[in-house]
Amino acid sequence: MHIIIDAALVTELRRLVMSTCGDMVSFMRIQPIAHATRMKVWLPLSKPAIDRVMAAVMRSLPGAEFGRITPA
């Protein structure tokens, strides 16, 4: 799955993901977009982890945009 967030929120997203399902995250790919004011973050997660991360992100980072979720 991928998420687009403001660049200033990368640390908060990382903290949120690790506290929600850190044991299920093998890596996190981060790419700057839009002149590095926003970041695209890829997370390889299982379905239960995706549900938990999405709920936590929607509560804590309401400006986040969720992209396509594709099965691994």
C-alpha cells in the first residue's frame, strides 16, 4: 500500500506505523514528490496490518492520502 503525506509528517507516520504494527513491517520506502513538500510512502503489509495502519493514520494524520492497495 502507499500513502502520500506532507514531508513534515514523515517521522510521525513512521512512529505511528511502528507503534501500530512494527513487528509486521519489513521495510518502508519513502520518495519525495511535488518539490519535496510531500512524500510517497510504500508499506508492505498484510491485510490485518493494513486495516490497523489505515485506522491509525486516519485518526492521527487526516491529510494523508491513501493510494492503491495491491496484494503482495
